[in-house]
Amino acid sequence: MTATRVLVLNSGSSSVKYQLLDMRDSSRLAMGLVERIGEETSRLKHTPLTDGGASRERTEPIADHEAALKAVAEELAEDGLGLDSPELAAIGHRVVHGGQSFTRPTLIDSAVLAEIERLIPVAPLHNPANLTGIRTARALRPDLPQVAVFDTAFHTTMPESAARYAIDVETADAHRIRRYGFHGTSHAYVSRATAELLGKDPSEVNVIVLHLGNGASASAVEGGRCVDTSMGLTPLEGLVMGTRSGDMDPAVIFHLMRVGGMSTDEIDTLLNKKSGLIGLCGDNDMREIRRRIDEGDERAKLAFDIYIHRLKKYIGAYYAVLGRVDAVAFTAGVGENAAPVREAAVAGLEGLGLAVDGDLNAVRGDAPRLISPAGARVAVAVVPTDEELEIAAQTYALIEKNI
Ligand code: AMP
């Protein structure tokens, strides 16, 4: 029997998201989520996707990632999809930070683990959780190939002119300070899917990808290669996000320290967790913000306007970086669902060849689709992202090559 299944694991500090896919046809066999690991109120939600099986939930204390993965393995086994199945080909792990070392998906061995660990100082929140997930999975199936797929990898093609901050070079290099970018798996998938939607090879098209979820980032993709992206050393830079500020004068931080008396950790929390849409209006869900705007709420309207203003600036900037743009693609929770955001983001950009057709923009659906008027110079598209499928596909392609 050929092993064609890939388990995709996305391990956060207190959560594990997973999907099991069959790479013969990229179908999904099961998916689930373990939340609040280490708390009394942990929850595992498992959904088998074969034969229309119903979701199952466990609400019991799950002490750590090892217990979480064991519980996931039990749930999968109950559906006949256990980790010991000979059909399981590999486990693909989402790893947030690969620094400059990892430019492509990588088969995990102890040297790779050591390098991911060495990158903890630049990704203190994410890499330790990713490492725990990998170590736990390796302990459960030491014989199985495990692959790390890095969020930063797609952006390693950025030229130095885009990747370097204009600060003292020695200081920057001593602390590995540069623009790495994130959401790379999504930007890779969506830019390729956009080329496909246009009936072209990725090497022929220039695409601006707008990944607008709770975290948000833009990228400029030239002929399939990323040449700029809006997130930087950390995911804090760039667009206005659900709870992150995105770009601002770095001197705001000195001011908050000197005049506001705030500590480094307090400022970190302010900018990452209490800023962006939630800081501006108290809500980070675009549905709620739109509802409040419809009721005449001024704060919600201002938050929306600031969000759109920044988005527009990035569309313009990346237009200039690329010189020629074939498509602008909206993706992730907001990008795929919020028609008013898409409409407002390109409003007034007719001079750049950008426009949205109101009827097409109002259509909802899971398929990639064009929302620009027929014959438009630049295609505007909604392209749902699928990071799990991309991780599974990259994992499977790598192990097939190594067999
Ligand atoms: P993500 O991080 O990609 O899962 O996106 C999550 C965000 O998408 C939420 O915080 C909402 O702001 C937004 N979102 C999800 N569904 C909708 C919708 N139907 N309309 C508008 N925004 C949505």
C-alpha cells in the first residue's frame, strides 16, 4: 500500500490545530483543534470528514502538548485514521520563523531542530510552541518523516533593498534584525492560485496578495517570487490588523517609555494585543464593525477608514514596486468575506486600472473568483487561502522526492 496521507500540525502556545489529508486527491479526511492546553477547561473538537461523520468534543483537562497529540491520535484512531496507519506518509509542521536559514520545506532532523531553536530570540512566542509540537510528534512516531514548512520561506526571495531596515548594519546583523515577513504559505498558495484563475503560469504574472485575517499582510509577487511583504522582523509591521497597530513611528515606543512610564512588556502587549481595530473601536471582528457602522457608530467608521487608508497605501506602494500589476488578490477571513473592505480598498484607484464590479463583489462562495469588471486592465480577485493544503502539498512533494 502506498502511503499518501499527510497530517498537518499547527502548534501554538496553548493550542494545536490539525488536518489529515489524502494527497491522491488533496481531500480532507479529518480536522480538529485542541484549545486551552494546560488549563482546566481544555477542549478538543474533532471532525471526521469521511462519510459525513459528526464532530466530537472532549472537555477535560489536557496538561501539555504531548497529552494533546495523544488525544488527537485517539480521535483519529476512532475513525480508522490512526497515526500508526501504514497509509500515513508524513507529518507536516507549520513553523513560524525560519530566519534566513530555511528557504524551503525541510525534512526535520536534530540539526534542523537545533536551528529552529536558535531562532527563538526572533520568534519568542511562536517557535517554542512549534518545537514542542514537532518533538511530541517525533516521540509518537519516530520512524515517520516529519517536515517543517516555514511561514517566512516564501519571503526569502526579497531583495536586500526590501529586506533590510535602514539602521546600522553591524547592529542589525549582530541581532539578526531584518524584514522576514510571515503568512508566507498563504501568499505562496494564493499568488499561484491567482495565476491559475487567470489561466497563466505563475512566472508570467505579477500579483499583489492581500491576506486580511485577524493578522494581516500584503505581498508583492513578481513572476511567482516574493519581492516585498508588509510584515517585518515580527508580524507587528505593516497593515492595521485585528489587534496589532501595524506601521507607526518607532519613536512612539520611546515616548511611551519616557513620558508614559510604560515597561517593554506593557508596550509589547499594547501594540500586539490592544491596538489595530480593537484599540481603535473596541471590536476586532469586521462583521461587528460593519454592523456598528450601519448603525451610525462614528468610532467604528473611523477604525474602518484607518484600516482602508493603510491598505490603499500598500496597494499603491506594491504597484510601484512591481511596475506592472496583473492582479490584486484578496484572501483570509476579512479578504474572503468582507465585500465592503474590498470595495473601499480599490475605490478611487481607476487610474491604476483597478475597479470592483458591485454585483460580482457581492457574490459569496468558496471558489476563487474575479470581482473586477470584464475587460479590466488589472484583475481583482477573491482567492480563498488554504494553508493546510499548501503545507500538506509541500510536505508530500518533499518526501516523494526523498523516497
Ligand atoms: P482569519 O484570521 O483569516 O481566520 O480571519 C478572522 C477574521 O475574519 C475575523 O476576525 C473577522 O474580522 C473576519 N471575518 C470572518 N468572517 C467574516 C465575514 N463573514 N464578514 C466579515 N469579516 C469576517
